[in-house]
Amino acid sequence: MSDQIARTSATVPALPSTAVAVSRTPGYWSDVARRLRRDPGALICAAILLLILIALLAAPWLAPYNPYTGSALTRLKPIGTPGHPLGTDELGRDMLARLLYGGRLSWFLGLVPVAVAFVLGSLLGIIAGYSGGRINMLIMRATDIFYAFPSVLLAVAISGALGGGIIDAMLSMTIVFLPPIIRIAESVTAGVASLDYVEAARSTGAGPMLVARVHVLPNVLGPIFVYATNLISMSMILAAGLSFLGLGVQPPQAEWGLMLSSLRTAIYLQPLVTMLPGICIFITSICFNLLSDDLRAAMDVKV
């Protein structure tokens, strides 16, 4: 995971100076939207994610049974069983209901840590990149400390030390995602702050806060947001891994990673039923990854 985050940060290109200078104009964003509309891959991924999200939100109406109620008489029913279209788990609970309600929690665990890390990491990175000097050194050297530990082990260690659970898992993932976002934000901000139009704004007597708010902030949030969207898939996989190890979501709650853990003993009895949570994680993660790549390509507009 740490290598993957490092590779991802290396592949996030800084926008060209000409593109950065106009990135906050309406014409730029309309061009980005036009590129996305013409990208079939982006449209397919967005449509799949939208359909999944609608299904998760409509879980109370789509789920045929209570996801926490099972029966010993209906244990490990195969896919296509009458009344249980996706079969049942090891406790006789309906898999369709478990997947729908579990997806809610999986998406929550995938989005919230990234959103919190995006806000905090952007703030710290922009301060470091715009201020420079000792403030930059203090923030970036503190960030470098976290790179001494593999991301997965760091998340496991933090969550385990805190006792495990949903809140502890989200806190550990937020800490893991903060350093790469801070580094990206600092790099992009330092590049924007050195451009001619920012220097011109300073020479007119505009204060640092005004220059940062009007000329720097609108031009750096885009690249940082694109990188953050690429972390959503990693967040979902990491959350599933923590739940699989017993350090995230706890039984009897439904969550895709926890469902994989509880069903692993039945892999030889009902392999297709056992794979369903993993398939959901794979489809959602790959769609977020591809959509993030398409968004990054659409934003790389050279004028």
C-alpha cells in the first residue's frame, strides 16, 4: 500500500503554468466537463458508481430480508435459491440484504477518511507551500516521519492500539492518507506561488491572505482533489482489510470486508457466494480508480 501511494503521488502531474493560470476560469472547467462527457470510460465508471450508490441508498426497499436475521435451516444456500437470489451466508442471512447494507458501511469507510484527510492535508500542504521557510520545514519534516512506516502496518498498528472499531479504523486511515495529500498540496502550491501572476498580485500590495484566497487556492484544489479521489479505492480496500483482521467493523454489522472474513471458512462449500463481497469491493475500487485517472487526464488542459 505504501508503494502504491508513493507511485500514485509520482504519477500526479503538476499542471502546466499556462493551465494553472486559467484553471479557475469558467472556460477551463467547461473544457474539463466536455472532455469527461466525451470519455466513454469515465461515463461508464460514473454510471456504475451511480447505480451502486442508488442501490445502497434504496437498501431498505430493495433488501428482501433483515440483514441481521438468519436461520440455521437456510445456511449457505447457493446463488439462485428461491427467495434468496444471491444465496445466504454461514448463518443463514440473506446475501443480497447483507451486500446492500454492507455496501453502505464500506462506502462510508471509503469516503469519510479521504474527505477528512483531503481537508486537513490540503490546509497543511497549502500553508507549507505558500509560507515556505521554517513553517514548510516543520510541516514537511513531520510528514516525512510517517513515510518511515508501511501504510498498511501503520493503519493496523494505530487501529489495534486504539482497540479497533469503526471510529478507530477511520482515524487510522485518515492518518495514513494525510502525508501523501500534504506532500501533493505542498508541491502544487509551491509551483503556483512562484508564477508571474501571483508575484504581480503581491507587487500591487495585496496581502498574503488575499493572494492565497484569490490566486492560489482556486488553482491548487483541483489537482489535490484529483489525487484524493484516487485514494478512495485504497481507502475501501484498507477498510476491508482492517475489518477482515478484526480491527475495523465488528460483528454482527454488515460490511464487505467483514463479510469476506466471516465467509472464508465456507469457500469450499459455496465459493461463488463467498466471492460476492470481494467482487463488490473490486468493481467499486476499479471504477473509482479509472474515474480518477480520467478526471486527471481531463484536467490536464494545455492552452
